[in-house]
Amino acid sequence: MKNIAVLGITGSIGLQTFEVIKELNNELRIIAISAGNNIDLLKEILDDYFVEMVCVRSGSDAYQLKQIYPKIEFVFGDEGLIKVATYSKADLVVNALVGFVGLRPTLAAIKAKKDVALANKETLVVGGRLVKDAIAEYKVKLLPIDSEHSAILQALQGNEHSSISKLIITASGGSFRDKTRDQLKEVSKEQALKHPNWSMGAKITIDSATMMNKGLEVIEAHWLFDVDFDDIEVIMHPESIIHSMVEFKDGAIIAQLGTPDMRIPIQYALCYPKRPYSKINSRLDITKVGSLNFKASDHHRFPLLRLAYEVGRLQGNLPTIMNAANEEAVSLFLADKIKFLQIEDLIMQACSEIPFVAEVDIEDIFYYDKIARQLVQQKGGY
Ligand SMILES: NC(=O)c1ccc[n+]([C@@H]2O[C@H](COP(=O)([O-])OP(=O)(O)OC[C@H]3O[C@@H](n4cnc5c(N)ncnc54)[C@H](OP(=O)(O)O)[C@@H]3O)[C@@H](O)[C@H]2O)c1
């Protein structure tokens, strides 16, 4: 039995992780969880499933929940997330938090010698070097949940790293893939939140529409698989059937296919390298797929993808600035304070206006995260 801690259980990935674990209840058990502010949903989970420790955001929620569920230990806030991430009985931590808040719990879990199944790509974007060093020092596994990176991990099984020619990450193109830049000027939040293939949390759905998500994934892939940015290619594939591919030096390409169902990569990360039978994961009927389409990505149409490559190559404080600016700009857009194309403008401004620093440690990362957020809030009209 593998004991699992799930950070962000009330989110899109968190709930699907819950489904996978309940389906595979002979081998997987949830021992500790965190939620944010969605206390009604958390209560539904606690009425259905016993866990030993729960973290919520506010102390008052923790206090009130303790009156209802006296057998559970409640913790709260950022320190509470660390307690869940390092819970002594957990063997593996699923990080399904959204945003920069995921960095510290990831590092804490690794230092507590837990394997980590990572959905929270922002962790690797801002702290890739720190996470890699910690993984090497504490000798734990870091398993991707993102479908593209899971596909790459699956394609790499049985192959030597030195035989990789390039990684090919597929991109659906998000809600506005068929619109020109001119048409993007007046798009609404409601339109942006309608992803053609995937049902996901709000932030990643907007990131998909701007293609910032694909840029974050390129940086994530660089750190996960130790491949140069020159050897990571993004191609457009509107059907989201091929989740990504690896081209090897002999010319062979290995791809992983499936329906757009995140439970499959979640299960792969939780059970790696095993593949137990699951009746809930959807099956792809290859005879009904029809044609699959591919084309090169256009860095002029999607400037945030171009920016992510530049930022990834330069490193220093830039990934932190880009990530923080994106998180703030997306929040402003979701709060109807800015227009869609202003997301790009604000991120570009933050990256060009905040002075570049080549060497950063964890304190610097927190410092530049704050500075970039302040800049975006000022420019975004707060
Ligand atoms: N959704 C997908 O299909 C998908 C696919 C690939 C990768 N990812 C990545 O997976 C991560 C999670 O995405 P998601 O779509 O599942 O996000 P989501 O639906 O917005 O869920 C985020 C979770 O994090 C919690 N949370 C947010 N801010 C928090 C804070 N400051 N402190 C504590 N908890 C906090 C939320 O709690 P409350 O809701 O209770 O407030 C919720 O449980 C992201 O990094 C995303 O890029 C997602």
C-alpha cells in the first residue's frame, strides 16, 4: 500500500487524483490532503474518505472543521502545506497546487525523502535548479503529471538519454487557436475559459489560450529531462491525441497517444512504472480518431512561447519574473480588470523592466516574485 499526500485536492487535478486513488484502493491510499478556500467541496471529500491530516488556508476554517471532524488533525496556511508535504507516513506527495505557492512544499517534500508526482509546473519553472539539486541529494523520484511530460517519460522508457535527438511537445493551441492577433483584441473571459479539448482549472485554461502554458512546459521539460532548449520543439496538434513525442538519434519517433483524460498520466505518476488496470480511465478507439493534424508553432502569433524560450535560456531571475507576472496578469484578466492581450504586454514589461540578475538563490526567487507582482499590479491599474 502506497500512502499518498495530495496538495490541492479540491482542484481539477486534485479531484482526478482522488478518483484514481479510490479506483486503485488496493494499492493506493490518501493519508493527508490540502484544500484552499473551497470548504464545501472539502467537506464532501471528508464525508466520503478518511484522512489523517488536512490543511486549509485559514486558521478559522481549520478551527471550525476540527469541531465537525475531531479525529482529523487540521493545519493551515503555508506552514500547513509544508506539514502535509512532509507528513511522516506519506511515501509520495502529489503537488496539484496552482502557481508559485507550490515551490516550497515541493522542496520540503523532497528534503523529507518523499517521491513527488508534480502537476504544479510553476515549481520547476521558477525553481528548476533547486529542485534538481534536491532530487540528486535526497535520491527521490520526481514524476510528471502534465500529460506532455508524462508522454515523454513513457516514450523514454528503455532508451538511453544519450540517444535522444529532440523532444516534441504537442500543443492544442487553446481557446483562440483559430483567431488572428487582430481578433484577439476584443475576446472575453468567457470565451478564453472554453478550452476546446481539456477541462481544467481557470489559470491553466487562460495560460493555454495565451500559450504561456506551452512556454512553461518547455522550461518544465528542460529541467525534467535534462534536454537543451534547442532540442525541444513545440508543434501544433489540435486534436490532443498525441500527448508528446521523442525523436531519437536513429530517426525513430516514439509518441504516446490517448484521449484527453488526465487520470491516465496521474495514474502513471502514482504507480510508476506499473500500469494496473483501471476501469475509469477513458479508452481511445483509434479507428474513430480520423485524421490527426500537425503544424509548426508560430512564435510571432504566440509571443509568450518565444519569450519562454528566451527566459529559459537566460535563466537567472527571469523565469521567476515571467511566472509571477503571468500569475498576476491572469488574475487581473479573470477579475475583468484588463483585456486579453494586456496579459502579454504586462509579462513582457515585467521581463524587460526588472533588471536581470544571473545568479539567484531561494531568497532571491521570493524577492523577484514579489517585485514582479507589484509591477504588474501597478501597471494593470491597481
Ligand atoms: N487541470 C489540468 O488538467 C492540468 C493539466 C496539466 C497540468 N496542470 C497543472 O496542475 C496544477 C493545478 O492545476 P488545476 O487546473 O488543478 O488548478 P485548480 O483547479 O485551480 O486547483 C488548484 C488547487 O490549489 C489550491 N490552491 C490554490 N491556491 C492556493 C494557495 N495559495 N494555498 C493553498 N492552496 C491553494 C486550490 O484550492 P481551493 O480551490 O480549495 O481554493 C485547489 O485545490 C497547475 O500547476 C496546472 O498548470 C493542470
